[in-house]
Amino acid sequence: MNIDRLSIRERPRGLPLMRQWWGKLLFMHWPCPAELLRPLIPPPLSIDTFEGRAWVGIVPFTMWGVRPSVLPPFPGLSTFRELNVRTYVHYDGVPGVWFMSMDANSAPAVWGARQFFHLPYFKARLSLIQRGQTITYGSRRTHSGAPHASFDAEWTFGEPLAPSEPDSLASFLTERYCLYSASRERLYRCRVHHRPWPLRRAEVSSYDSTMLEALGLPTPEGEPLLHYAEALKTDIWPLERVRVGGRERAFERVNATETFG
């Protein structure tokens, strides 16, 4: 399967559904055996790999200026924190993100994303404290009936990194311009558009998390690969259904991966 990693970066046609800023964001990534991720991903999607390895990420950040593209931000609703757990997939040559969990401290955002985007959002208490270039971030899931999950980390960000090359691991992990979701054996895709991530170096001084373990994944071995970004403006387009082959055939179990690099 030929994966087109460049044209997906082009701005989609039409007016975006939403506009928002993402920032105070830390990408934490570890390699993960694809066979451990496979049960967590719908069969039509293939697991995307870099030089034969799949990756899992934990991403704490803050969102602000969240609004419909034709309206101003709503006071009290446009700023909140989010912590997501993700991996990387593709379908029909289009690479994207598959979110395994998304914790947020905004009940309206959680409800809307679950209802209209079929995303695995959970209510949580999240906090961020910044002192100079050091950020302390914490999360405790509070969603009724959901597996317990928590996250605590402190990191310091440093100098800007050179723009990531299209064939680099940094680009593979961060430059993703669509997300996938699924509901009732239907696959969906949502396009996003933004400038390339203005990545900076980062160093974690403390870290404790059960976000991966809550999904049934093992505790990662080794230190995470880190990238930090201070702020990025993002446009989001409406969710679209992805037409696949016959439903029974498309959603039967497969063991598909696609390598990159």
C-alpha cells in the first residue's frame, strides 16, 4: 500500500467546522509491538509503522479559542485541558491518528466529541502549573463507569528544533492531519489543518502514569521520545464517513501493518 504523507497536509476545501489553538503540549512516544495495539484498533485500519515499529503516544496539552469557525469563542467553554493516548494508522493510503482515550476537564467537550465525532472522551480533573520553562501536569479520570486512569509529569522545554524532514521519525509521530474514529461498524475520518509543528526540545524530570495500563497495554520500557510545542492554531473539518468494502468483510479481524522509513 502506497501511503501519501504529503498531500494530506494540504488545506481541505470548504469552510472548517471548528477553529482552536493547541499548546503547552508534550508529545511522549514509545515503540510498541503492533500485535499489542491490534485489538484496540478496528480491522479496516492498518497500523502505521516507522522502520517496522509501531508507536504509542501520550499527549498532555491545553486547548483554547475553541469555537465554531463562524462564531466567536463562548466564555467558559472555549478553554480546557486534554490528555490523549494515541497510535498511528492508515486506510486506503491516508495516514492518520487513532485515539485510544481522550481525557478532558470540560463536560460539554466530552459530550460533544463522543456524540458527534465518536471519540473515546472521558471526564477528568486536569491541572497545569508553569514556572518559567517548567510545566507540571496532572490528570485524574472521573468519568462514571470508565477504567481508572491517572497521569502526573513534570517537564522542562528548551530550544527550538529544526523543522522535521518529511521522512523523519519526528514527522511520522507529529505531522498528522486527520483522525479516524468508528461507531456501529462504520469508519469515519476527520481532516485537520495547521502549520508544521514548531517543535522544541524537552526533558522530563518526573513521570507517573496508568494511562496505557488502563487500556490493557504494558508499562513502556525505556525513556520516552519527547517533543514540545508552545502553541499552534488548528482548523478542523466535519467528520466524514469512509466508504469501505462490504461491512462484514471490512470489519473482520485482520493483522495489517504498513511500514514507513
